[in-house]
Amino acid sequence: CKGCGICATECPVKAIKMIDEKEFTD
């Protein structure tokens, strides 16, 4: 997941802002 904790093709802007500091390799 790149900048998104939901691992979706297109992450919502809110999700990106909430988990912007964390990086997901999955």
C-alpha cells in the first residue's frame, strides 16, 4: 500500500491524509 492503509487501487483523500506518515509495503 503506498500511502494508504486500505490497500486499494485508488485511496480516498481522507485515508491518504490519515495514514500519510505511515508507509505500507503491502
